[in-house]
Amino acid sequence: ANTNAVVVERAKVLQKFGARNVLVTRGSRGSTLLTEEGNVIHQEPFPLPQGTRVVDETGAGDCYRAAFAVSLMEGRPIKESL
């Protein structure tokens, strides 16, 4: 199961290998960030306007992570960056 607990457990494994902050995108379940301090922050997905449909998800996670990284580099707080 892809529950929050499983996501956090696997993110902790990545931290043991040297990752400080682990951001996991989860499609329609939003995203989960495990910070180096051990905080877990979940971001719900943004709803699409009624009548809108996703045509192609290719690159969506890459774009999300890039925007997150840029936002952090610009000095915004983690929660706002998500």
C-alpha cells in the first residue's frame, strides 16, 4: 500500500543513504516531504477546475520538484514552496 506511513518509511531509508530532505510526488494523492529534522509535511493536490481533464502527465513531477527547488533557493519557506 502507498500510505503516508510507507512513503515516510521509504523516505527515511533514502535519508540513511545521505539525502537530507526527501520530496515524494504521489499523483492524485499530492506530495509528501520528509525534512532532515524529521518533520513530515503533506501537500494536497490542487483541484482542477470543473470540466478540465489531464491530457498528459509527462514531466509533471519533474516540473514540481524544479519549482520547489527554485522557490527554496529564493528563500521562501518550505510549506509555501510546496
